[in-house]
Amino acid sequence: MSTGTYAPRPGAAPVGRMIAAQTALETRMLLRNGEQLLLTVIIPSLLLVLFSTVDIVDTGDDKAVDFLTPGVLALAVMSTAFTGQAIATGFERRYGVLKRLGASPLPRWALMTAKTLAVLVTEVLQVALLTAIALALGWSPQGNPLSVLLLLVLGTAAFSGLGLLMAGTLKAEATLAAANLVFLLLLVGGGVIVPLEKFGAAGDVLALLPISALSDGLRDVLRDGASMPWGDALILAVWAVLGLGAAARFFRWE
């Protein structure tokens, strides 16, 4: 007796195709979420326009937009890779979404890869929008685009690891509160809008934060034309290794 031929052929799809499908789904979910949109697009855009056009913060002799744009780009990365991802993943974990996906043919590492790729897609849209706004405000970027890309990737890895660590260890409500609190604290004390020199001796400690390293590194390249701020890149790399390593070790799927 012939076993027959089935179409479509039963069985799991190739991993690459599953990752692509999950990435598309994760991206749509990110862009459709009103709170996520507020954090990732509206707040950074409003901060860039407001502080570039109104003389509120002393940014030195340079144009305000030249100082602010790198910091706002860093803020956009943090809002997506850390705050948005932590909150979304935390509630997916609470409602059992991650548990169900973990039982599907999609490997857990592939799910995390899809989430990371969705973050990167969202960041591309953020960077394009913020760049267009900054150029309209008179921004004059300098430096090597490859250095900017490397810093953004390292920043994304650092914040993504910290966001997944928070989402995988705290309750969803605690993650929601903690992620938003950290966002506000780093917005104020991370060199995004206020130069770290304004904090006196504490500025040396704040410079070790991932948001400060990303802001300062982008500022060195885009404003000052530096080739590659290796010190800031090293700080981001250390945060990325620690965050992703801890997330892989302590993340709880249920």
C-alpha cells in the first residue's frame, strides 16, 4: 500500500522561515501598541523638537540640535530595546504566551532572535524619523556611519539583555513600573538632554551607564567627527555581555 504524498508536507517549517514569520508578527505588535508607540516614537520626537527650539538646557557653544540628536537617538534605542521589550515580554510571560510558544516547533533561541530582529526593524524606523526631524531643525552630522551603526548595535544588545533580564525575573506589574522608572531616571541622568558635566563628580559614575556610553559615543562621532569612541564601545560591550548572559541564565518562561 502506498503511503501517499501530502501537500502541504506535514512537519515544522525551516527555522529561518519561522524566525522571519515571528519577526514580522513581533514587529506588527510593537507598532500597533499605543504605549509602545508613545515611548518609541512620540516622546523622543517631542523632546528633540522642544529642546532644540526652546532655550531650556545649556548645551554649550554648539547648536542645541547638534548636542541633542545623538542623545535622543540613544533614548530611542533604550525605549525600544529595553523599556518596550521588557514590558511586552513581561506580560507575554504572565499570560502564558511564552510558555505556549516554547512548546511550539519554534525553538526558544529562535523566539529571542525574532524579538531582537523586531527591535532592530523598529529602531531603523525610529532612526530614519528622528534623523529627518533633526535635519529639518538644522542638524549637521559628522563622522563615520559605520561607527554609528556599531554603537547602535552594541547599545541595542546591552539594553535588550537588560530588558529581557527584567522581564524574565520580575512579575509583569513590577516590570511595568520598574521599566518606566528606569526610563525616566536615565532620561534625566544619562546625558541625553543634560550634559553629564552638570552633575559634577557624579558624572564620572553616570558615564558608566549604557545610556551615557551610547549618548556620548554617538555625540563624539556625529558632533565631533571622532573615528570610533572605543571607551564607550567597550562599556556597551560589557553591559551587553553581562545583560544577555544574565538573561540567558535567569530568564523564567513561566
